[in-house]
Amino acid sequence: MEIALGWSLNGIWMLTYWQEAVTRGNVRFVPENWRGTYKVWLNHIQPWCISRQLWWGHQIPAWYGPDNHTFVADNLEEAQAQAQFHCCVLRP
């Protein structure tokens, strides 16, 4: 069996934000009874393996350096600038 690296999103840190969005009325459920289902879902939230998004064609803007350091950026140029800083400034 081979174990591959994966990316996970731990939604716990966003839990308060999501709950407040409903409480403040920024998010509205139609029909209203789905609000209860949403609260149950939030109370049982688990980390989501976003690596499986790749199967659906979603791209994760991350690049790996030769030392396996991960660079996350909006585009290749930003990732290259991060890599330059990492390789030449932080590790001369």
C-alpha cells in the first residue's frame, strides 16, 4: 500500500464565522427548516481532504521546491519569487 501526501482543510477555525453568518442573516435558508440541518452539520464538521478535488479538475495553486518545501501563490511568478526568497535569502 502506498501513502500519498494530501492536503486537508480543517473547517473548525471557520466554524464561528459560518455560525455568525446565519445568525446575522447574511445567509438565509429556504425553506427555513434547513437552518437546523445546517447547525447539525456544523456541529459535526470534520476535516475535508481537498486533495480529492483534483479528481474533479480543481487546481491547487501550490508548487514544490527541490527540498520539498511548498510554495502557495496565485500564479507561477509569485511562487518563483517565494522560491527565490526561500532558497537564496533564508538559506544562503
